[in-house]
Amino acid sequence: MFGPSVSHNGVVYCNCNNCVSLAFRRLTSVRKPEEKGLDQLLTINQNIFVLTHQWWFDRLRNLYEPYFQEYDSMEESARLHHADPHAKRLLRVQAWKELQEAGDEPSRLWLTKVWYKLKSDEIAKPGKVPRMIGDLGVAASLQGFYLTKLLKEAQSSEPILINGGRMEFISTPNPWKLERVFTRLLSPEGRFYFAYFSDDSCLSLRIGSRTLTFNLDISKCDASHGPAAFDSYSTLFPTAIQDDALRLIEQCRLPIEIRSRAGKEKVILLPKGPKLYSGSTLTTGINNNANTTIALSISEHHFDPDSTVAEVEAGIIAASAKAGYLLSVEYCPKPEDIQFLKNSPVYDVEGVLRPLLNIGVLLRASGSCKGDLPGKGDLQVRAKDFQAAIIHGMYPRVRFPLVDAMKSAVGCKPSTISLDRVTREHQYKVESDPTYPLFSVSSASVYRRYNLPPLAQAELADFSQLSTGYHLSCSAVDLILAKDYGLSRLDS
């Protein structure tokens, strides 16, 4: 801890056999085991929904087809694009070289098994099991990265209009995009508006004269994709190249290797059908497909104009179950309750709607660093530099009293090396766009999301003035982390 930091009751699991055993349940456990037969029923529902809505997937395939005109084959794409700019560019170049030298490149699959390992250094909610990573290797990503990239480009470029509403894939947390998302959620142009990224989504419905907005979350998302979900995903691609998509699905049928953390033992598990391994290049695309399938089912559901909020929530959950998924639904009575890609809408000092990264993200990140602090030399200087990078990197275009005070407390502008590190670690939560206007927000607007009483706001003011070496437990932290993450402060 290099400070300032906060306490909460989240847990970080160690990388031991017991924790690995817990984490693997994410892939193997059934949904709501206390409700006997529910998981099997949802799988059946998914099969039926896909079979009876083949027209829908045909429509999406036709919509996306122009984006694959220059795609030739998996092998040709890997040859042409393995050295494209990317965080793993050097690893891809090396993997491609090794494939060619070994003569494995023409094979149908460029791997034989998946190493499943614990995702370390992650803060989990109380009662939540840790997560695992399916290490398919760089060669496996070479097979699918370009094909799935083209699908994501198609999905982000083509909003879907259906049953009087609009679905929209938001590929990055660009502030212009998020501003448009929040504007449409608060005032849909049609019967509904649905914004999604992978398994994250928000929905606004016009019910009678009201607009009701909800944060949605797919329960046990990775384990919820049955064979029908994989089949429907493959049909999103042009017919001529669907076999390449099937090859990526075959990667998700490969044996899983789990290695003991206490010795040299290991187990090999063979799935009965395709499973969405964390780390697969399919992840975003197949989760997107699940979300649009859920949204389609919701759009077909009849909501009585006089329905209560609870009845609308029940209808959304029922429609999701009809498509084969369990959905958690959170009603948003005020704009600031909306949360998408860890951002929420606020109104700036001029009354303009703006996206703002949730304060809980800043609080969780403050005072901590995964791995060594960037740079060399004096530890306290490096700590202040990295803390400055966290604050500047998370809020590059906005000013409000909390971050202004935190910047002053650190007393320096971040170095490029620290800022680059923060940018990489939070690339799916923050995207700095120099064309987006600088804006200011009052404390009242920032804190409206959290219903912070005056005492809690005063506690945050104290926190914002702390420099290195300080630690804070307070009710403000409790309220903010509970809202943004479902975490609360550790009791002293």
C-alpha cells in the first residue's frame, strides 16, 4: 500500500488447489441448483428459441456479410495480420514463426489442450468464487483474432432495429459513444433501447407514458451458452467461411488441463460439448450474440402499459429465461443509477449530460499497484507518480472537487511510463478522446449516484487530501463500493 487507500470486504484469493477448485465451479456449476431442473429447462429453452428464430440469425448474417468481403481464410489472415500493432504483437510474431517451423500451421486446430489456471490478484465480491483463465496459447488466438475482430467491427457498425426498438453494440468506452448511450437510455427514440458490450448491458423500455431503465447482468454467463448458442454464433458469419468459425468453436471442445499447485499432479477433463473458455477469441462475440438474443426475446414480450416496475422486471426475467438465460435486473429510478462499462451519466455545471467513470473504480485503484511500481529509484516518488497516473488516467477530460484535491495531494503530473501502465490496465473503462470537450462537474452531481449524506461527503473531502502512507475506512467508501461493486467497507 503506497496510499491513500481504502478498506472493503472484497477478498483476493490465493493461487492454491482449494481456490482453483472453487473457481472451476464457474464453468461446471448449474444455475440455481436449489431449483431442481431449472438449468436443464433453460438449456432446452435456448435450443427451442434458436430453432424458432433462425430467421433472426439469418438476418444478422446478411447485415454483417459486407464486413467479411476481404476475408480469405484463417491461415491467410494469420499470415497477413500476425504482425499488426497489438499489445501481444511480439508474441504473435513468435508464435507464427514457430507454427511455420513446426509445420503445424495447416492443421485444423493449432493447439491440442487448454491450460486452465486461476486469475490472480483480483478482488472478488463476498461470497463470489474466484475466476479462472483458459490459456489457449497465442497460436489459438492467431486462428481466430482476425475473424472475430471483423465480427466485432460489424456489430459495432450496424445497430439492429427490431420491433420498434434499437440494439447497439458499444465497442469502447469512448466518451462520445457513452454520452450518446446515456442520452438514448434516458429518452429512447422508439419502443426500447438496448446498449451492450459482451455480457454488460442496459435497457430502456417505454411502458405507457413512462420510460423505465434497467441495468442487466447475465447470471453465470460463460456457463450459460449451450450447444444452440454456439450454433447460432457460427451462423452469424457468411456461409462460405462458417467452417472457420466452427474451428474456433472446436477449440472450446478441447480437453482442459488443471495443474496442482502443491505438486506435479494434473488432471485432464474432456467437456461433453463446447464450453466458453475464458481467454477464447469467441468471448466478446458470443456474449454479444447472447445479449442480442435476450433483447430480441424482451422485444417480443408484451408489457401492459399499466405494469408496475416489479411486473416489468418479472417480464424481462421471463423473456430472458425463454431465450435460455438467467438475468439479474436492477431498476434505475434516477439517471445516475445507470451503469454501463463502469460509467454513469452526470450533468455538468452547464447542465449537459456527460459520462463519468464511477468513483468506486478510483477508490479501488488508489494506493495499489499490480506488480512493481513503474520506474526506478525512490519508492515514495514512484508511488506518488503512479497515484497521479491513476487519477489523471481515469479522469482525463473532467474536473470535480474530489479529483482536483487528489491531484493536489499527490503534487505532481504523471510520467509517461506510469500513465501508459494505467491506460493499459483500464482500457475497457476509460478511453481518452482529445476531441471530447473538457468539462466540470459539481460534487452534488457526482455524489447523487451514491446518495451521500453531508458527513460522508466530508469524509471523502478528508480522503482526497491524503498523500502516501495513509489509509481510510469510512461510511462514504461503504456507500460508493456497495453501489458500484456490491462491496462494502471492512469493519474495524
